[in-house]
Amino acid sequence: ALPFKLRSQPLLRCSLAHSALWRAGLGEEEGGEGGGRGLRHVFLLTDGLANAGITETEELVSTVRSALEGSPGVCVSTFGVGTDHDGQLLARLARAGGGSYYFLAEEEEVPWAFADALGGLLAVSAQNVSLTFTPALGVTLDGIDTPFSTTTTDAGGCSVCVGDLQAEEHKDVLLSLDVSALLELHARPSSDQQQLQEEEGEEGEEGAVMLDADGSEAERAGRPERRRVELGWLELAYLDVEQGKFERVRVSCEVALAGEHEQDEEGRRVGNGEVVVQRGRVEAVRALERAQAAARGGRNKEAQHELSEAAQALQAAQRQRGLSGRQQAVLAHIAHDVTHAAAALTSSDASREVWGAIRCHEAQRSNLSDSGTFCYSSSFQRDLRATCTF
């Protein structure tokens, strides 16, 4: 038995927000049960624009977001068929609904898009996932990069509402931390170290102590073993779909202290490969959004410059030492999407293609694009697409 109900409703010349599709997806039929039981997902398939009722993008997005607040566990994915639909509207509705936006140039692509989306739904392994970060003494949370809803905590940290996770799926949240107070604390030698230095007549090394971002335990030649410090704690809470029970996991965030940063042959700092990839992904999404806004305002040169700089930054990131082959390939796919967006700015499909790339990399979820399939598709989705018949 499937853990959801799939119902279709006609959506012709009616308000997107008030159509029977929304009522069906949110469970307002059958006695108004709201979120209902199990997993529910709304598929919005359209070949046009909002043309009656609420038609303004901001109001539509706000209406959808408000409707979903009272229906936990409900997601919305949008499918724009042809070259006449409003890609920005559908991408933003998908963002508000925690789903994916599919740009389908031809009707023949619809079955594969549905197979991709359904494959993800059938592979959901965790629901109502939330991630909470609590900083340690001397650590201040400066910022957070995520498309998910976030709230601040009394302890100076943050809580991120991730939603549902599919099997084999990764969701990455980038935290920016101010650790200056922590570094000052650990730059001072301990009482034991001071006593040893006095006995041996040695002086402590001057300069600020740096955090070694990769957290490696390996000793460097001629250097003492680095101490590890705690930046804070992460708590993961979720509903285990298979076991049918709520789980909570708490882990410590630790890094190693080092006297200097590792550098590659060209003098560039060597960082954690996964952080390099995710920073590249986040900055590429921002560049695509800025370029899209510039293009919509008729500032094509500004948009081209924005995307050109983003592509160069991604190419430079690929050359960093320490990245795995998979990490380099992910950066290459993101760079390809940025370069393709720059080349497509003057085409009629540019807006929809760019919004598709934005939502794909922002949500880290497949939307049938080459990059989305490589970076984010699960084996379950690939198998279902290969065997589906409609």
C-alpha cells in the first residue's frame, strides 16, 4: 500500500490557491481532517498562469504557506508544462511547500517527472525532521544558509525545520560562527603547559590560534598533536517512518586546533571538501537569483557578469586540493548549470530553466535536469523512471 493518496483535479481558469486541488491535497475533503494520517503531497500540474481569483505572486505564496502551516507533513511540488507558464511563481510555490519545481518543455516529459517525484515519495524514510544547533561558550552564531524555516533559540542558537527526508538524500545547512572568543581562550596555554615551558625555558608560540576546518587528527611533521575543541551541539529530531517512532540524536561539534592553515601548492587554503561543495552550491543559488532579478529588469549585462563570476568561482573551487572525485563532479555540474543559465538568458525558456536550477540546488532534490539527476537522485527514483509505464 502506498503511504499517500493521489487524486487529480482539473485546474482550468481558476485561482491556484483556492482550487479543489488544494482542498484535495490538504485533506479538506472527507471531513476536513487537515494534515490527516501518513504522508501527503500535492502535485500542481499547469500549462499556464494564475488567471482568476488571487493572481499576485506574493499573495499566492503567502496563501499557500499559511494553508500548509495548519497541515504538517503536507508538501507541494509544481510541474510547469510548455514555455508559457510562470516559472518564478511555480518555483516559489514549490519552495513554500517544501517540494520540487519541474520545468517540462514537452508534454512527453510529464510521465518521467511524475515517476521522479513519486520515486522520492515512496522512499521517504524520516518525517518532521528538525535540526537544532546550540553554540558552546565563546562561540556566536553569525548566520545560517538554508532554504528551510529557521527560528532562534534562547541559548543563542537556531532550530531548522527540514521537513521530510528521502532515502539516500542529503540536506546540508551551512552555519557561520564567530569563534574569536573561543580562540582567545584556547590560545592561552594551560597551567600544565606553562609550567612545562618554564621548566624547559621555552616560550609559547605567538599569534592567534586557528581552527583547522577539516578536523583532521593527523599530526604534522615537527608539530605537537592538536587539541580538539567543542563548537557546540547538534540535536536531530525526526519520525522514523519504518519504525513508526520518534527519534532524537545529540552529537558534539568538534574541530582540531592548529597553528596555521594547510595550503596547496598555489598558496590556497585547504578546507573541508564537503564545506567547499556546499558553499559553492549556496553561492551559486544566490548568483542565479541575482542574475534572474537583473534579467527580469532588463539588465542583461549585469546578469551575465553575475553568472560569469559565479562560474569562475566554482571552477576555482574544483581545483582545491583534497576534494574527492565525487565532490569535484558535483561542483562541475553546478558550474554547468550556471554557465548554461548565462547562455540562455536571451532565450524564451531562460526564466524557467534558471528557476528550475535554483530550486533544484536550493532544495538539493532532483527535478529531472542532468545536474539534479546526478547530484540528488536516489537509486529508487532512477529505478522507477527506468521501469515506469503510463
